[in-house]
Amino acid sequence: MVEDQEKSPHNESDLLKMIESLRGQLVKLVQEKGFSNGEVVELSQQLDKYIVQYQNRIKRKPIK
């Protein structure tokens, strides 16, 4: 089973670290189990949520 990463990072830096960590885990899992494995799909969906969260935070940030 894929680790639960539900704890939402508080800032953009932490969010990027989480994204990179999940991306690395996803690459390893795909190599071990293939693209259609349930754990791979679950982790990919989790990564997608963090990427969208990051994009939304960046979009809301005022331009200096």
C-alpha cells in the first residue's frame, strides 16, 4: 500500500519538496510494478493533487 501523504505542506517550498519526493517514489514504483498497477495509479493521483495545489497557490500569489 502507498504511504498516506495527506498532511498538506504549509508553504510552496515544502509543497515542492513533497512533489519531488512523490515523483521519485512514483518512478521507482513504476519500474517495479508497471504503469497499470493500483498502487502506481493511487500514487500518481496523489501527486496530481499536490501539483494542482501548488499551481493554485502560485496562481493566487501576487506578482511583485
